[in-house]
Amino acid sequence: MQRSVELDDDVMERLVAESQIRGASFRGTLNEVIRDGLAAAAQRRNSATSFRVKPHAIGLKPGLSSHSISTLLEIGEDEGRR
């Protein structure tokens, strides 16, 4: 299948150099590089990366206690008290 694509100059230079290193045609090199890139993108998409939250103790203001949840909720909901 034939398609026209405009490549950035730096990409074109790298592809020409790569095809010379491989001793392959430009077309063959382009197809291989695209296949490799697509496979790598699919692998990154499919690999599950774990996300961890690291807790950090920030403490409470003087006079507040975690035992008085209702007081803490009132403070959190009252934006004017900040």
C-alpha cells in the first residue's frame, strides 16, 4: 500500500543513517522502525505500573485531636475559617 508522509528533517536524517548502518533499503528500514515503535508503544500501554501513595504525617493544629472527628469535619467544611 502506498502512502505519502512528510517526515521532519531530523527523523529523515536518522532513518537514512539507520538504513545505511543496516545495509537495508530506506523503505525496509522505515517499516522495521515503525513496527518496533508500535510494538514498544503497545507494550508500554499493556504493562501495568503500580502506583503507590506514601503517607506523610502532617500533624494537627494545636487544640485539635483526631478523636474529635466532628470538629475536624466542621473545620474542613467551613471554608471561611481558613
